[in-house]
Amino acid sequence: MAATVLGSGLAGIDATVVSVALPSIGRSFDASFAELQWVVTAYVLTLAAFILVGGALGDRFGRRRVFVGGVVWFAVASLLCALAPTPGLLVAGRALQGVGAALFVPGSLAIIQSSVTPADRARAVGAWSGLGGVASAAGPFVGGWLVNEFAWNWIFLVNVPLTGVVVWATLHHVPETCDASAPRSLDWAGGVLGAAALAGLSYALIAAGASGSAGYATGAAALGVVAAVAFVVVERRSSHPMLPFRLFSSPQFTATNIVTFIIYGAFGVVFLLVVVELQVVSGYGPVAAGASLLPVTGLMLLLSPQSGKVSARIGPRLQMSVGPLVCAVGLLLMLRIGVDAPFVTVVLPGILVFGLGLSVLVAPLTSSALDSVPADHAGLASGVNNAVARTGGLVAVAAIPALVGLTGRVYESPVAFDAGFDKALWTCVVLLTIGGVVAAVTIDNPVRTSATQPRRVHLRHCTIAAPPPVVQTGPTRRSGT
């Protein structure tokens, strides 16, 4: 658990830690807000594009092996980011970071799913979700302290020793598992086309807000659409697709991923803009801005495991419906943030309510995605759900700032940034409300009978490249080796 949580936490931290450093990076490179968007977007883009490849590689060649390889790749890319002398090279390093994260993020959850008995799985996923969410929420605070005490480069340098701990713990304490039935060939064409589609559409959305970039935006959008169509065609014809559309034959899996796309789009924008708003408009320093999100960390640490237990008992629908609405209320409270906003009376209430909504939502959503497919496809299901989450954040982060006027060097104008921030929050409120309604209408609770109630079973299995024993309740019971 420690190895998988810290590993996935590294990816979560790097998805949020950069936001608090954006003003410092912008001043260091004299960069526009569009260039700063790419520092965030490049990482999410490659993570979303290749996370399915990472899940498939783990299922085929060993989840522990691919997990360790991705962590090492991530460490090297982090070092390149820290040493980048130009915005372009920093963006390139961030893209490489995303590739490394794509290799180990799906493996972290698949290792738990394939190594923990069904009776304990919901609690394990709840702990993984909660602690992983803690890492993501703690990212801005850690980043703010590093930027304030040292320089923005240190938000990447700190990854190197942490990845060493993850590699050591994984090699010494994590069993190797894989899907013995998975084909040995990989769908590289699907991976490349998926990346091209996301890159084209992301560039078009970001460039649309910049003056004089209409032609580039149109061309990129056309390239993205063509690549997306080609991706669907290739995946439908491939004998070993990166994204098997048969997974979406499960209505529960499809519905969960629709909700994921909507709400994680809103989350991506919130975590990008809140800490920048506090620095640019409210006058907070990097440490204070980052520390403002620590209540989210505390709430998720305390409540997410309990939320996983409740979901295992009553089903995910109620929490997946109410959680986004609670988050939306938190954003409405955050609309009060402005010039010289005091933390306790203005910032904290919105942060607390938003963190409560996250704590209610994250564990049931993750469990719903994994429980709706067979256990031997855990890596693939985790990859798909993560890809959908990252893609939702990618699209929203690329589109919403430009739509609300956050372009050029807007971070140098508190009045202009505050106006754009308010519009962005209202947009996210609408997205979260839609996500909650969609969950209420489409998510089903599993029907539990005496034959399907999980029973606590103690199992042992060899540390070999095969799935651990699987015990099923009901009329049939099977055991893998």
C-alpha cells in the first residue's frame, strides 16, 4: 500500500504542484499565460494519451516491472524539468514526465486490485484514493514552500529522492502480477493517434484565446479531429486495441466514465486557478497560497476511507450524486475570494466544503469504475478511468481559461485575473452540477444478496508473474494460480 500510494501520489503532486509556481515560472521566463498553460497541459496530455498503454503493458509484462520502469523514467524527466533553461524545454520535460506517470499510475491501482482479497478491496481502494488525494491536495503547499525557500526548479528536484523510496519499497514488498491471457503485442498506432488527437485539440483550445493564432488553432483542430476519427477506426479494427470498446458494453462503466470526464474537468481548472488567484489578486505568498488547500488534505485523509466503506455497503450512486453538488457549493463560496481576502472568514469556508465533496466522491467513483469490469482487466479499467479523468482536466484547462479571458500576461493584472477567475468558477459550478445529475440518473447500485455479500477470506499466494488467487462467492468458486 505504501509503495502504490506514494507512487501514484508523485503523479498527483506533479499534476497540482506546478500551479503555485506558475507566477514564479512566468516571471523567470517572461512567459505568457498560454505558455504557462502548456507547462500544466503538456504533462496531462501525455499522461492521458499513454496511460492506456501503461495499463496494457502492466497487464501483459508484469505490473510491478512496468511500475518500477515508469517511476525511474519519471525521475529522469523531473531532473530535466529542473534544469530546463527555456519555456519550450520545460514543456518538453513535462511531457516526458507525463509519459513516465502513464506507466506507473494505472499499475498502482491494478496492483491493489489484483493483490487484495475481494472482501478487503473496497477499503484498500478507499485508502488508496484518500491518501492519493491527500498527495494531490498537498502539492500546492509543498510547491509553495519550495518556491518560497529555494526556487521553482526545486518542485521537480524533490521528486528524485522520493522516486528512490518508491523503487526500493516496490522491489522489496510488492508481488508481481499480470494478466496471463493478455496478448503480447501492443497497439502503438492507437497510442500515437490518441496522443495526436489530444495534442491537436488542446493546442487549438489554448491558441484560440491568443491574438493572431486563428489559423494555427483551426489547423490544429482539424488535425485533432482527423486523428480522433482515425483512432476510433484503428481501435475497432485492431485485434489487440489499446482501448477495447467492449469495456463500454457495461452501462455502469460507461456511466462512471462520463461522470468522471465532467467532474474532473472542473477539478483541473479549480486546482490550476485557486492558488494563482490567491497570489495574484489576494496578495498571498507562495507558501500561504499553497497552504490554503491543506484542509482538503486533512478531510480526504480522514473521510475517504470511510467513504469507501459506505460505498461498499450501500452502493456508489448516492455519494457520486451528492459529492459533485457539495463541491459546487464550495466553489460558490470561493467566489468571495478577492483583493486582501482573509483566510479564515473568506477562503477557508469554500475550501472546507469543496474538500468535503471530494471526500464523499472520489472513493465510490474509483470503486464503481473497477467493480464494473472483471478483475483480470483491472489494469485496463484503471487506465481507461484515469485517461478519462486526465482528458477531462486537459480539455477544461485548455478551454476554460481562454473562454473567460485569462490570456496573455493576465497574471500581471489583479483586476483582469479576478474577473476571469469568477467566470471560470461559475463554469465549474455548472459542470459539477451536471456531473451530479448525470450520476443520479445513470449510476446503479449493485443488488446484494446473501450469495453476493463479500466474505472475509484469508488467502496466500506465491510471488510469481500470475494473478493471485481469486475467490468468488455464489454458486461457483474458482481459484487462479
